[in-house]
Amino acid sequence: MTESAFPKRVNRTRVAWRGRTLTFFAGCDYFRMTTHPAVLRAVTEVLAGDGLSVAASRLTTGNHPIYRRLERALARFFGTEAALLLPAGYISNMAVTQALAGRITHALIDEKAHMSLADAALFLQCPVLRFNHGDPADLARQVRRLPRQTRVLVLTDGMFAHDGAAAPLTAYLRVLPRTALLLVDDAHGAGVLGKTGQGTPEWAGVSRRRVIQTVTLSKAFGVYGGAVLCTAAFRRLMVARSRLFGGCTPLPLPLASAALAALRLHRRHPDLRQRLRNNTERVKTALIRAGVSVPDTPGPIVTIVPGDARQARALRRRLIEAGIYPSLTRYPGGPATGSYRFVISSQHTPQELDGLIAALTAACAGVGPRGPTHPAGDRQGYARRKMRLSLR
């Protein structure tokens, strides 16, 4: 929970909060699609014509044509054979594991994987082992301990929300048996990473042959709902075996229409992704030059972990004085002090970005090296340093 759950939106980058108008670097609406006029127009048009809901499962009378249009658009955008739409991003992982139940002998999950992956692993009804966060060597050690003829599923986030790191998918596939599969929860990477926004698999340059990618429509696309991106054969398997798919009422029709509009905007305006990359580079480069120890990650996220409650209060005060919403989050399993997580969007202005840079530079003294510690061109070798906060 954030310290104030209900700031009121003023425009696409600013909110009204406790009598002040502040720049908003919270949430995960990376392209501010949730308020784009074309997306909102798509909602109202379908709402007027078709209403809110089909009020039935897609396996009965609820398979409205808009769902297949959206699935085809998703498959085209992400370069996959097929897509299966789910009512929420959280349950997309569960639909996958319900389909795989009985076909996997061992699951290996990143220790910092999203809780939806941990819940999904339970459906596999097999041993579930954790490996060190983002560590191919530890994954390889775990695999070597398994019996021969195992059928392995690895579960990991694509881009991790806590710091914007991307999972080293290339290295994972290199150490896994050829029969192993990767389930990549790419809720945060989809639409953000990769040359065309196809997410972590594209960013890492891996084949999709052994990768099942799940996405949410509530982050880069600003709407709601989830989808599984996969082969046509695996889509058929999920339709046949996933009770979550078969038993759920699908996504509300206006939201499906809004997601189609958001996908069209992404296809027509690739400059949005370039603008997001430029904004991210502007902030991270300036912070590193100022001596702030920023983890070398590709995501548009900067996280500050206060050392104690006093430091958390001091940073909060400094942010408010600088006209920035104090986005303190306390996530299950996260730091006891909470963390300040700043999400950069494509729509933040240079002045707003510079305001964030100035506020964090004033508050933080860098610890450790000032720049990347991995070899040039090694896109998987991140410096996994936690940012420490030292208030002046």
C-alpha cells in the first residue's frame, strides 16, 4: 500500500494531493495510455453499443468477436502464433500452469518472482525449488541436482518491478535441458523492452520456441486484463485444460476495445518507446554522474531504499518540497522501511525529469561505483547493487 492511495489526477503527469499539485512518478502507466483520448473513446463507443459484459464464459455464449480481434492483434504485436486473453494479468500465469499440470516434474522459480508466479506454481502439483535472483549459475546448480529425465519449468519475471532489471533469459536457456520451458511473467516488460516493444524475449534476443510469455494490459497499455502469448498448439491446450479460462467471465467489452486502441497507438507511434528510453537515460545518467548509485537496469524505474524510518521521513519531506509526489511503497516481502519507487514515463517533460534528478541528487550520496560494472555490450550482466540512502 502507498502512504496515500488516492491522489487525484490533474493531467497525465501531475496529481492533486493534500492541497498541492505534484509531479507523479508512481504507478506503472509507462506511456500514460490510461488517459489517452483514443483509448477513452474506444471505451465509450463499445459501452454504448454492447454494454459492459457478455455475462457468460467464452466456452458457452460469451465469445464476443472483439476477444478474437484482440487476441489476433496481441499475437501480431508480439510476434507469436497465438494469444489467449484472460480477465486479469494475475491469473494468466495460473492458466498456463493449469494447462501444464501433470506434464512438469520440477518447477524452478526466481526467489524474487512476482507472487502470481508463486501461486501459479502450486497448480503444477510438483516440487517447486527457488533459485537465487537473476542467477544463471545457481539455476544450473539446481538443475544438476535433479533426477534424469525431468521435465522442468522455470518461472521468472521478465522485467522486475522493484528495480527494472531484466531476467537473463539467454543464460537461462543455455543452462537448461532442451526439454525445459520458461514461463516469463512480462507484465512490466511488455510494450517497454525490445526494439518493437515485444518485451523481455525480444530485448534478450531469444527464440520463443521454449518461452511462454504472459502479459498484463494494465501497464504499458494502460487498460486491464491479461494474455498468454504462445504457440497455437499451447493455446488449444489452455482452452481445453485451464479451469480459470473456461470458468471465468471474460474481460468487460469496453476494456477489450480500449486495449485494441492502445495496441494501435503503440504500432502507429514507435516514437513513444524512444521517448521513454530517452527519458530513462536522462534520469539515470544524471544520477550516476552525481554519484547516486543507480542499478544498471533497462527498465524506466529508479528505487530508493531508506536505511531507517528517519531517512524515509526526510526523503519524503524533501520530495514534497520539490513538488514531487512521495511514492513510498510497502510491498509484501519488501524492505521493512518501504521503498521510494519512481517510474519514468514517456510523457514526463524535461523540466519534470530534471526536478526529480535535482531532488534525488540533493537527498542521496552515491555508494560504490558511479557507472555500470558489467562489460560493454553484456546486456545480461547487471550490477545487482541495492541503492543505499544517505541524507545530507
